[in-house]
Amino acid sequence: MLCDHHTHTLLCGHAKGVPADYARAARERGLDAIGISDHNPMPRPFDDWRMSLDDLPRYLDLVEEARAAVHPFPIRLGLECDYLPGCESWIEKLASRAPWDYLIGAVHYIEADWDIDNPRWENRWRERDVDEIWRLYWLRLEQCIRSGLFDIIAHADLAKKFGLRPGGDLRRFYEPSIAAAAEMNVVFEINTAGLHKPCAEVYPHPKFLSLAREAGLPIVISSDAHEPDHVGRDFIAAHEAATQAGYNEVCWFENRKRHFAPLITPPKM
Ligand code: ZN
Ligand code: FE
Ligand code: FE
Ligand code: ZN
């Protein structure tokens, strides 16, 4: 069961294609399933890179249409939810509004008006102390994990996206989140999109993955595709990273329940 759990749709405004396009790409590439996980709506207008609340029914319809189009190929219904302090009751409301297979928790915002992966604010990385930015990011990631709202945590070390990292041993950032995930029974993803960003590595770093493995934490492998062509992208590299960290299984989600499958070499894509 090799499923790409993290993909987007045109509804977020910065991705291309509808779920049926992603599902066909997954099937052509020899994956066993696909999960759609577009950026969650907020209760009121918030930023320019997520589906609007009015689009949520359309999102659910698009996934149903995709299921009909590629039947019996499995399509899982997910959502990538931004964790912000105080968002808990909103996420709970969203969780009850559809038969989700899983919810992905993500930290993009470290302050009310700073989504740290947004190239628009890249200058702030030079104006502020990188160590301080990382501290804020990882503190919020730990809160995201401890909220208990999510099944999977997206791109755990997203703060490295532009290639800027504090000096020294970065375990001081990783360890609290890994301990939190072990307590909360939350899964991390190996996200291959990082290979195509200035950091040029998968999220999270191999050191993080070994620590997560030592803590007994399962993983999923995902592309974070924003266009159908990127479904399953670099899954061979992700498989290598997982193997090197000592993993021999991956998990997949259905109806918010976790299942395990052996880690097998992905088909050549
Ligand atoms: Zn996106
Ligand atoms: Fe994200
Ligand atoms: Fe994403
Ligand atoms: Zn993402």
C-alpha cells in the first residue's frame, strides 16, 4: 500500500488540477492509492493560498467525482490544516464536517502575519535572528502536535526551506517535537517537495528521521504535489531516506485509522 497522502487542488489558488487528475497520475505511476489534502479554509478571509469556506462543499464534490472517475482506485480524503494558537475549536468544527480519512497538521505561520515558507517574506530571514525564527517555529510545531487534532504532521522542518539554519547540533529543535509525537501518537511524513526548494533535501532532515525511528514513530511518504505531474515525485529518494533511518514499514490512513504496510521500493516514475 503505497499512498501519496499530501497533494493539493486548484481550489487553494496556487496549485493546478482537480483530484481526478492527481488520482490518474497516481494510478499511472503505480501507486496503490492517493490522498488529497488541500489547504484548509478559515472561518473568515485569511490569506491568498487556501480554499475559501464556500469552496469546501466543492472540494468534497471534486473528491467524490474523482472516486467515480477512477473507481476502484482508492482516493483518501484529507486536509492540510494550519495550526495557529486558538484555532483548535475551528479545526474540530472542520473535522466534524466531512468523513475525513486523515487531517494533516502544518505550521506555516510562526506569527500572525508571517508564513515562513512564503517567498514574499524572504527578506525577514535576513532581518531577524535565524535561531530565534527556528525557536518560534519548533515551539509552534510542538503545540501543533500536542493539540491532538491531527493524524499526520506535514514537512516537520519546514523552517529550513530557504536553506537558513542555526549553527550547532539541531537536535535541540527536533527532540521536543519527536517526544510530543511519541506521546500523542502522531505520524510524520517524509515530504519530497523540499528537494526542489533552496534547502534541497527532503523534509525532515535524515537526523530527525533517525531520531523519529528510534522513538518508534511511524511515517508516511508524500510529495506535497501542487500539480498532477508531481504526484509520487522522488519517492525513490524518500524510500532511501526512510531505509537509511531504519524504517521497514510505512503507514496509511483510512477513516482516521492508521494501517501499516511494508516499505517497498516505489515503482520507477
Ligand atoms: Zn500549498
Ligand atoms: Fe504545507
Ligand atoms: Fe501541502
Ligand atoms: Zn504543504
